[in-house]
Amino acid sequence: MHFVEVAVPVPLRQTFTYSCDILPEPGCRVSISFGPRNLVGVVTGELTAPENPDKIKAIDKIIDDTPVLDRVLLKLCHWLSQYYLHPIGEVIHTVLPVLLRKGESASPVDEVWWHAADNIDENLAALKRAKRQYACLEALVDEPVREGDLKNTFPSTIINALEEKGFIRQESKPPPLRPKMWLDYFDVAKKPLPDKEQAVAISTIVQSRSRFAPYLLEGVTGSGKTEVYLQAIEDVLAEGRQVLILVPEIGLTPQTVSRFASRFGIDIGILHSQLNDKDRLSVWQRARAGELGVIIGTRSAIFTPMKFPGMIIVDEEHDDSYKQQDGLRYHARDLAVMRAHTENIPLVLGTATPSLETLNNALTKRYGHLQLTKRAGGASKTHQQVLDVRDQRLQFGIADGMLSIMRQHLSMGNQVLVFVNRRGYAPALICHHCGHSYDCRRCERPYTVHRTQQRLQCHHCGGARPIPRQCEHCGENKLITAGVGTEQIEDGLAKMFPGVKQIRIDSDSVRGKDKLQRSLDDINAQKYQLLIGTQILSKGHHFPHVTLVVVLDCDGALFSADFRASEKLAQLVTQLAGRAGRASKPGEMWLQTHNPGHPLLQDLVHNGYAHFARQALDERKLSWMPPFQSQAVIRSEATNGELAWEFLEQVRTLLQSEVVRLNGPLPCLIEKRQGRYRFMLVLQSAQRKAINDLLRRALPNITSLPTASKVRWSLDVDPSDF
Ligand code: ADP
Ligand code: ZN
């Protein structure tokens, strides 16, 4: 009899002991009964001398012969559980593909093969008059044929008839695994000669390819970072080792994939949130078997097993989509660092606008720092300027001066990109007579007016209602909109520039598979001259014919309560500027503002992101903020606001420490959502470990607070928003 510790997908911060006759390896799945339920758990280790051995339940079934979580992934699960203080069973549940959580086989699905039965000659003779059946049996004479291939030539009726006669029989067997199969056709296509900075970056990365070596590749937009990735992984792939590339949610376009596929002529494993469970499992299996040389995926792709790990790349490492905002709130970029360390391989974090966390690691030499300061192919930098809109007439949010600059660019046949940070027609509907504002009752925030869909929509909870005709408060017919969104700009510009073809790109207009891609292709085919859109336009796409970028409102971020707002604004503005003026067309960018003298804007515009970011780091240091201090936040939500607040008040009394500062309970930045009031308690310290220790010790007591079961609460380590 053996005893094992099993991680079970329940919100309890412990493993459970089970007994078994055969000892499964750590990382294997087992079915177990847990209370009244049957669950799939994962063995985390053996236990030699449990207390009360006769009370221990036996495992129902061992599901895997070989672990679904290899040594490295199991180690990462333990790290995740400890670092994010998240129950190990739930961590493992998050890490596994959905079908494996449900207990499905981790081996590739069996393939069916058809064989000819004995006495072939006799059987063939008997089929002299059934031509099709004769041909089908004949096809199997020399060797068995895969069912799929056989059915391409012969209908099922023929195959079934032969089987009934006993002339052929089928056999199921797992498909052969073909580790390093890309090496059979790996070939490097024509590539540009790297410039000096690229060459330095490539050779530095390549030289450290058999050990842990993290790098920040800080390269202005269009400086050829992707080209550096491509040339740096060449040797890794040629040596038969695999490369895992993480991209932001919206950056995984067919172009990205085809750049890697066509350079090396190989199959790429693709993992993104829209993939179905079966395809996801298949990529997971092929990566684990070492069949795929390159795997490109969004956040959760960091959990993909690799048989021959060679390198990890995180593109646009500053992107928000790498942070999971519910359940296990991990940061895929930070996990990538841990993973590369555990696998003992290099890691490249690439971006034009490094997060202050990563930049600090590079400046303090924890990471190697590779820089690309020039745009590739001779394209010039976009010239940035601030447009003072004080006292200027604004039409649908655009100043007259801005309109005339736009007119110039349009008249030269170039494209103009207008950035607005709000989708919809207007961010509020109010009564011009009584001042009544239409707010979502559940979130106490104004509804956004959507003209195309003819409704009011809450951007916090998704709730919607029809657009009213009269004021529900005073009954007058004087409802007006306040503020501008993408739809309104689209309307206004259509009137202002009749005949100029325009397209709106926001999450409303590009809903649906491939719609974004088609729109982007149309833009680059110059079917449109005016592009109006949100964040989506700032992410990774190149618009070679855009010569003017207009940012309509950057004042909000300058005065935000979120200490990261200015960093986010600077990244957004810089990324947007990078979309414009490729190749032969120089670009310019204008930022409309009521605060033209604001030091942040001035620094950004005159000195660029790299300078701004270093200044911002100094400021964070002086004001005791991340990355110089660590943070964790406990959030609490309830329909009864007092209860949510009281819970955190009680938590606070459980968290006494000399080195951890407590801030709160405070209302969250979004104070109410979906009918629930939201509060937070922020923990901050110069010692990351002190926060972790304090929370670890207090968690059992927090969990058993009577109020804990009456509110929704969660713990977020290294929170990225508040
Ligand atoms: P980034 O990833 O930094 O945005 P890319 O790698 O996409 O930059 O490069 C931008 C453009 O410049 C691409 O069209 C790419 O093919 C081209 N390019 C990159 N490096 C070179 C080079 N050394 N010589 C010529 N063209 C290059
Ligand atoms: Zn709402």
C-alpha cells in the first residue's frame, strides 16, 4: 500500500492524502471521490507515514501512465500557488487544458487502420463481380491503410460490406509521435541583413542559448524586433529545440504566424482564447511530444509543455492582457521568467515601451539590456506635437486647427488615424431641461449611448436598455448626449470630409471571426483614408500609409487616481505614433489637450518614451511605489456595501506587521459593479516576502471570518489595476 498527496480542484489551500496499490508518479492524474463528488486530481508527491492510515480513502483510478505535468510544470504550479497564495488544486486546474481537467486521455486520439484479412487471394477471387469491393481489398494487400485515407477513395458502404464478409479488419493504435519532426523540412528563407544593433542583439541572445538569461529587447516600433526574434531562434530550432512565443491577446494575427511559418517553412502551433478545447489539447499534445518547433500563443500558452525547451519570447511585454484578472491572477510575463529559469533557457522580453517593472530589472542589470534605437529600413520617426485646445472651438471633440491639419494630409492622398478612447456614440445621456443623467442602476455610472445598436449600454456590467425618447424624470423631449465616442466622430467626420472613405475600428465594429483582420487588410490596401478607432489600433499593426495620428483626449489619464495611468498613457501614445509613417512616408502625431504644459506630455513629446520611463522610475522611487515596493490587494464586493467594508476592516486587524503598510479599506476605482459595492485593502512593503509571509499566516483566519462567506473576496498579488 502506498500513500500519495493529491491536489484537488477545490478552493482549499491544501492537498489531500489518498492510498493506492500502484504508486503513480507526481504529475499524473487520478480520479478520486471527494465528499459526495467524483473529481480529477493530480498527484503531487508520495507520503511515507501518514497519520491514521486506515481512515485514508483509496484512489478510484490512475488516469495517466506518464505525468501530464512534467517536473518543470509541477514546480511552476507550486511556485504559482505560493507566490499568488492560491490553492494548489485550483492552480493545477488552471494550468491544464480543459479536456484534461475533465479526465480525458492525454495521449493523442487513436487512429483506425484497416488490414486485409488472411486468404487474400481467395477473397479477391470471390469478389470478381464486385468491382469496387475488389479494388478496396486490393488497396490493402501490401500494407494497412489509415481509415481517413481509405474513406477518401471508397465509400463506407464498400468498407462495411468487406468487413461483414470478414475480408478486412480494423485496428486502433495511437498515432506515432514524431519528435523534432520540423527538422525534416526546416529551412531558412531569404532574410534581411541585420543592422548593427540588431546584429549585437541577435548574437548576444544566441550566445546564451543553453542557460537561463533574461533580456529586455527595447526597440522603438518598427526597429525590427521581430526580425531579431526570427534570427535569434534560428540556431535553437536547427538544434532541435522548441521556442515558445507569447503575444498579446490582439496581437496574434495571421501575419504574425505566417512570418514565422514562412521564414522556416514549418508548422506553427497556435494557441488563443477562441480555439476549441479539442484543438487546444492537440497543440498541447504535439508541443509536449516535441513535434512543434514553434508555439505562438496568448497568456495561458505559458503553460504549454515542451519536450525540448529552447527559448521563450514575450512580445509586447508591457501589454495588460498578460495579467489574468480573475481566479489565479498570474502575470504571464513574470511566470515566463520563472519558467525560463526552471528550464534553464534564455528569455527575451521585447517591446518599444517597456513596463517600468521590466525596465527597472534591465537598468539594475538583473536582465540583459538590448536596444534598437532606429527604425528598420530607413523609415523616419514620427514627429510628436501637442495641440493646445483651450478656448478653441471643438466640433465633435476635434479642434478647428486639428481639422485643417487633417485636411492637408488627406488632400495629399495619405491616411489619417484618429484615436478616441471610447467606443459608442457618447459616454452619457442627459436631459437638457432637468439635468437628469441616465445611469446604470447596478453600477451607478452613466450609460454609453450606442447609435448603431440604438441602445444605452453600461460598459461596466454590459447591461443595456433602449434609448428613451423623453426624460423619465421630467417628461421633456430634450435628451442630449455628452462627450464623444467613436461613432460620433465617425458621423461628424463623414459630414466634414464628404467623399473621404472612412472606417471605424473598435470592439463593436470588429466583432466576429476574422473581421479585424479583413479590416486591417483593407486599410493597408488603401480602401480607406480615415481610420477612427480605439486601443485596438495601437496594438502591433503597421499602417505604412498613415502619415497623421490624432489623439483626441489625453487629459483624463493625466489626472487619474491610478498611479499607473501616466505609464499607460505614455505607452499608448508611443505605440500609436509607431503605427504611422513607415518606409518613405514620414509621419506626425498631434495630441489634443487642455494642459499643453503638463510635464509628462512635454517630456514624452520632446524626449520620447525611453526618457519618460526613466524619469517615471525616479518618481516611483521617491514616492515609494512599485516596482520599488511590492503590493498585494484584497478586494471585497457585496450588494450590502457596509458588509464589504466591514469584512476588510476585520481583515485589517488580522494583518499587523512592522514592515507591511496597510492602506484602506478604500472604495475601488470602480466603486460599484453589477449591483455590488467594491472595496479594497492595499498591502505594501519594500520586502515582497514580508507581504507573502503576513498573508500566508493570516489566510486561515481570514477564511474563517464569519463575514468572509457573506462577501465575494479575492486576493491579488502584484495588482495591475485598482
Ligand atoms: P518590430 O517588430 O520592431 O515592429 P519588424 O521586425 O516588424 O519590427 O520590422 C519592421 C519592418 O522592417 C519589417 O517590414 C521588416 O521586414 C523590416 N526589417 C526589419 N529588420 C530589417 C533589416 N535589418 N533590414 C531591412 N528591413 C528590415
Ligand atoms: Zn452597469
